[in-house]
Amino acid sequence: MNKFKTTFLRTHHTRTTSDERRSQLFAKKLNAAQLPAFDDARPDDAPTVDLGDLSQPEQTAYFAWWKDLDPFSLGQLDIEAVRTFLSSCGLSDEKLEQIFGLFKNAPGGITESQFYAMLRLIAHAQNGRSISRDMVFLGGTCEAQWFTTYLSLIWM
């Protein structure tokens, strides 16, 4: 019986020490990581979405559209070129101005990640959702039908 008690106490004591050590290591790693908070973005910054954060249909269509509008890989688009491109998406001018209002502080034009965010907001608006900068983080559907109309106008 004493042997059983000793074994039980030793195992129990080791687990407590191990658990304490594990939480100390976790706290150290957490402090060392210093991850930025989700709400770190300033409200004046234009919303962005990386290509890897998009769904597969969004990635395919949005990247093709980006390459079409930026054939020389300059990395930025003129806001008027984007406005012309998006004018055929079927949204009212009021909705488009609401979306463009989120990107008014984009210096020098629209970057690739801002372009993807803009297209995702367009997709949400086409589905009848209200426009807000938080909608950028929700996955959307890719409405490619309005783009084919735009392409047919360009290549004629």
C-alpha cells in the first residue's frame, strides 16, 4: 500500500510541476510573439485583403482582373481606372460611392490588396448586404458575369 501511495504522490507532484512549467512557457511565448491586435488598423486606412485570404473562385477571378488592369505590374491602379472598371458591375452610383468612400485615403492609387477588398465589398453589395469595412473579412461570392460585359467593351 505504501508503494502505491508513494507512486501516486510522485506522479501527482510531477504533473503539477509540469503543468505550472507549461503555463509559464506559454506565457513567455505569448509575450514574445507580440501579435498585433485585430483592431490595430486605423479607421482612416483603406481596407485590404491578401490574395491568400480569398476563396478559390475569388482568387481566380480577382487576380485575372488585377492583371488585366495592371499589365505592367506597377502595383497601383488609378482610382478613375478602377471606377470605370466597376461602373459595369450593376450597382447603383450611391452604393459605388459608399464603397469608394472607404478608399478615399489611398495615397497614389489603389494597391492590389485594396483592389481585392473593393471587389469583395462589391460582391457583398450585389448580394444585398449593407456596406461596411468589416464586410471585407467575410467571404463573398464571385459574380463574374459583369466582368465579361466589361471585357467585351474593352476589346471591341
